[in-house]
Amino acid sequence: MSNKIAERVKGLKGSGIREFFDVAEQMEGAISLGVGEPDFVTPWSIREACIFSLEKGYTSYTSNWGLLELREAISERTYRESGVFYDPEGEILVTTGVSEAFDLALRAVVNPGDEVVLHEPSYVSYKPCTVFAGGTPVCVETRVEDEFKLRAEQLAERVTEKTKAVVLNYPNNPTGAALSRKELEEIAEVAEERDLVVISDEIYGSLTYGDNGDSGERGRGHTCFSSLNGMRERTVLLNGFSKAYAMTGWRIGYAAGNRELLEAMMKIHQYVMLCAPITAQKAALEALSPRCDCETEKMVEEYNRRRRLMLAGLREVGLECFEPKGAFYTFPSVESTGLSSEEFAKRLLLEEKVVVIPGSVFGACGEGFVRCSYAVSQYEIKEALERIGRFLEGLEGGGRGLRGEGV
Ligand code: PLP
């Protein structure tokens, strides 16, 4: 059958994250800092809204664009938080997660051979989705010295006449990096000068912890890229419910942007997806009600406590780590151990039963780092840090031999 599989799929490696989870799942007592999703359950009122919707018999398709009342709520929320208005009729599309919205955005703008600039380390789906869309990914390596922020000059250097779009993901998975308004403005200047479409994945926008020079209504310092001068028309804003409301399993997100571009995305969406599930849309509507604001606040406060715990703990056991300002990831350096990030992760798993994700999974410049998620309890963070400390002491004492086979 292998000769029947399309070349562009055959050539792609599977996500490097999965294999670590598979091993950990079989391992009693393992602690996973590998997770990329909230450990909270979706807040009760959201679950209840879903149950009520089923009781009332809402089981049909919706408009391809999504329920109008949900689009109105998304529009209202986006305006309240960033000052950018999107018309619920034609400028907002409800999708099955940011994942689908990202794929649609690429397929709507990329012609075969167009280049798409991605900053790395990056979320594992960006490169493959660019390839699936027929585009050529052009990766810009961000550096720990810059706290993994994409610099405007780095972007400018990599733009050619073939460049169609740039993907931005701040706050970032896997590094936790966030950009200030000023830094984003510099990127916006390049986007303007070089006439780029900007696909801005802001799925972690509600999960920020420091002051990044902005004073959004929620006061946590996230700047929505399309709120910058001239950017609304060239930006596809992607956001969703998975992270801010602990709703990963519901598969619900949205895209907002220029009417023509959204129309193009909708054309693809209506044929491949038809619409997002109505039950998830009803639940998302409840998530956007003011009743739920405090739910995200509570989660952010707890993530922040864990962030501090994790950061202090990593530094204490001797791993250098810059302070992440968003999402729920830390990205410590493991270079001092002399192990590659994959060796480090494999040995830590086998010797101390702690899952971390090798930075190399997120692009070549992630080598020398590992991603540690703090979307786990404080107890687990403390226990994992103790184990990491023991593991590092073992390495200093000559190590216990590489037993990485089979992972
Ligand atoms: N974008 C980023 C940066 C992510 O980290 C993830 C999930 O981990 C997604 C998108 C997928 O989001 P969704 O669950 O809305 O499809």
C-alpha cells in the first residue's frame, strides 16, 4: 500500500511528543510534565449549558459560520479585550478548534510554492500544515538570549518575493515567551512593508502573567496583533476555548479577520467540516458569558503559582531557565548536562519516571532544551523537581549509563 500514500504525507514524521506519552502511560508512578492541556475540568456552568442544550434537543447542524449568537459573543469579547471590532456576519468563523482554523487560514492564502515564515521552536502542527497546504515553511530560529522572541529584523531577513504569510504564536508553545506591544509593532512594520498576511495564533492570549507593556482590560498584558495600527486587515486572528476554559476535548475555536479572507476560509470549512458541533458551540457561548470570567481568572492565578514554583525549582536544581510570561510551559536548558535534549528526556523518563518533551521536537533550535508543562498540580511539580534534581546528581556522579533504547 505504501506506493499509494501521497508523497507529501509519506515524508512527514509523526509528532515526536506521542512516543513519550505512550511509554509513560505504561509506567506506574510516572509524572508527566509533557502535557499540553489544562489539568482542570471544564467549569461546571459550561458543562451544564451543554447538558441543557442536549435536553432541549439542540442536536442539529448550525450555520456553516457557527451560531450567530456565539459569533456575536466572540465579537463582543474581542472588542472588549482588544478594541478590535469584527462583524459577526462575515468576519468571524467558528471552527473545530484553532487546529482547524489554522489549517483553513493556510489553505485559503497559500498557493503552491508560496513561502510561509514560522518562528521556531514552534507548535508541532505548523510545519506539517504548511506542507499540506502546498506551501514551503521557512523557519526562523529564535534564541534563548532573546527569550525566544521573534525579532523584526530576523523576519525581514527571511522574507523573499515568494513569502505570502508569517505565523505568529505569542504567548508561545513550547517556550512560554510573550512579546510586548512594542516588539509586536516592529513585526507589524515588516508585515506592512512586505505585504504579508499574518496568521496570529493567540490561543494562549488569556494565559499571561507579566506586564508586557500593554494594559488590556484584563490587565495581564496580552496585545492582540490585529489591534496594532494597520494590522486588522492583514491578520487572521485565531483563538479558541481549549486553553483558557479547559475545553480541549470540545474541539471549538474561531478565526476572525478580513471579510474576503474569512469568506475563502469558510468555503473550505463548509465542504470539509460543515460546521463545528452545536453542543460545543452552546458550551462556548456559556464560556463567553461574564459568569465565566472568574473561572479563567482562577485558573490563571493557579498557573501563575505553579509557574513560579517550577521556575524556582528548575533553577535550584541547576537548570537555567528564562522566565516564561505566558501559556503554561517552561523551557529550561539541559545543555549543561552534556546530553542531547532527546537523551535527557529518555533517561529522565526511564530512570526517574518524569516525562518532559525534548526541545528538538519543536524545531532544530529547540535542541539543548526541554519543555516542562506546569499544567499539573503543585504536588506533582514538587515531586517531579525532586526527581529531576536526583537525576542531575546521578549524572554528576558519572551517570548510570544510557538506557534509552526502546523509547
Ligand atoms: N495552537 C497552539 C499554539 C497550541 O499549543 C495548540 C494545542 O496545544 C493548538 C493551537 C490547538 O488548539 P485547539 O485545541 O483549539 O485545536
